[in-house]
Amino acid sequence: MEDEDGKNCDGQPSDLPLYLVEVPEAVKKGEHVMFTIHTTLRYDKKSYVILRQFEDIEWLHHNLITSNNINGVIIPPLPVKPLSDPKSAESLSRRQLGDNTKVLRGDQFEQDSKSVQKYLQLVLSHPKFGRDKNLMNFMKEEEAPQRVRLNKGLMTRLTSAIDSARKANHKDVDEYFTKQRHFSNEYLKAVKDASLNYNKLLVAQWRLSSSYRQLATELTSCTADRDEGLVRLNRILKLLSDGCEDEAVCYELKSSQGETTLGFYLDLMARFSDSLKDMHFRRTNALIDYQTAEKALEKAKPVKKAAAEEVFEAAKKTFEESSDEGRKEITSFTQLRLIHTAEALSKYAEIQMKISQDFYSQLFHSRKALLELQL
């Protein structure tokens, strides 16, 4: 029941999320990356500050899935595990920028913090998970919950992939889900291609920045000594070097800001598209079980009729739950996708325009200084 303030019988708000969350930073601690998480309970404004490593978030994700009925649910996607090993981060940087680069990208903990924050916001706002006790404890308990090692072996993933490929094209009995499953497959390909190609663009911008910095260094490598002609030349080269440095900073800013806006959105939607596909797969499994149980009931002998009917009713219930919940989830996902698209593109365009305008002004002044140089 709800009271006049919109709170339930426990005094908590009836609408989600119950907690507001921010993840302002992540730092390396030993072999792990530790996330600082600020949480605020909405109904009494009580605040908590907790520390969690990525494995704690993985364990939370596992418990949310295993403790709840996920029939028809599009599960908010778990972020990618951050790179905590400096050698791995350096290796990734060299693969992206080239072995000869003198500029290595720093850690991506800011991006990792943003991904964890978004994940927590999504599960806190989700009607299936938003009131889960595992989530509530995670958000306020000082010590992280005890966890066990999760099985993520190659054979488990291989079996799942084979099973998915075998059942993916099973004919559906509902035209709506037939169209939606086709859309999810096409969207999965499109958004992953977009994310991959956009990341290539970001890497290209970082490489250009590295090349401009190297050129700027080369332009100022001459020594003037007492040669008047060389002194004059160095004045020109210094201005050109400054211009190259400006361009390097410009490309770095464009890449880093693009990564936190459009890049972040495309990565989120790529992972969300996998969750959407998984939802359809689970519903297809439920349909296959339902149809199998129906056939078994038709062929069952009188002595086994009651047991077959019980299996049939359970399979029917699971399939109907998957279908009803799936319709709601697809509608919610569509709304979320459209809102995030508008926000990401708007913010991306605004930031990129501002960066371009600022550095156009700098290059204009560099060009003016070069033209006015008295030789």
C-alpha cells in the first residue's frame, strides 16, 4: 500500500530508484581497481560512501540474475572489466597508437567509473532488480558481500554459443516477437559495427596527436648558436611547432571527449544489444519447452497424464511470463535507447563544436603571428 506521500508501507518511496548513486573515481589498489561509490537513500537523504572492486560488482550481477525471475527481462549489461595491470594497459596503448609512439594513453579509470555508475543506475531503476536485497546491501554495507569464484570457463561459453546458434532460428508463434527478434539481430550488428568503427576513429585521432607532437619536437630540435640565419629560421619553426602542439591537444581533446560521450553511448548500446538478444533467446527456449511439453502431453499414457500435464502447465506459465514481460521490456528499452541517443548526440555535437571553435581561434592567432614575423 502507498500513503499520501507516495511511500509504501515500509516508509520507502514507491517509485524507483530507491538510491541515488555516483561513482566519482576509481584507483588501482594492488591487483584490483577500487571504485568509490557515493549512495544516497532518497526517502531520508541518508548517505553512504563505500569501496568496491570490480569482482564485487560481478558478484552483485550474478546474485541479481540468480535471485530473481528473469523471464522476459532485458538485463542491464555488466561493464567491461577494467585493465588493472600496467603492462596490459601499455600493450593496449601501443597496439592502438603504434609501437613507435612516444605518447602513451593513461589509464581509463574515469571511463570505468562512468560505466559502473551507469550500470548501478540501470539496475536501481529496473522494476525487477530495484528492490532486491542483494542490491540494497551492496549500496550501503561498508564491507563487500562475501563471494565465490564464478565459472566463466571456455567450455561453458562454447556450449552456450552452440545452443544459441542451434535455437536462434526457431520459428516463433507470435508475429510481434518474430519482428522484434529480427530487429534485435540487425540492431546488434549495426550498433557493434558503429562502436567498433567509432573506436577506430578515436584511435586515429590519438595517432594524429602523437604525430603532431613528434613533428613539433622535430621542428624545435635545431640549435641556434650564433648563426643569424638559423636564428630567424628557428623563429618560424617555433611558431610552426606551437601550431602543431595546438593541433595535438585538439585531437586529444576530441578523442577523449568523444570517448566519454558518443563512444560511451555506442559501447553501452552494443552491450545492451547482447542483453536484448539474450532475452529473446531465453524466450525462444521457453517456447521450445512449451511446445515440447504440449506434444508430450498429447502422447502421454493415462498413468503419466497427470505428470505430463503438470510439466505442460509450468512450461506454459514460463512462456507466457516471458512474452508478457518481454513486451514491457522491449518498450522500456526502446524508450531508453531513444533518450540516450538524443542525449549522447546532442552532448557530443556541443562539445566537439566548442573544441573546434577554441582551437580554430588558437590556430588563427598562430597563423597571424607567422604572417607578421619580421625576418
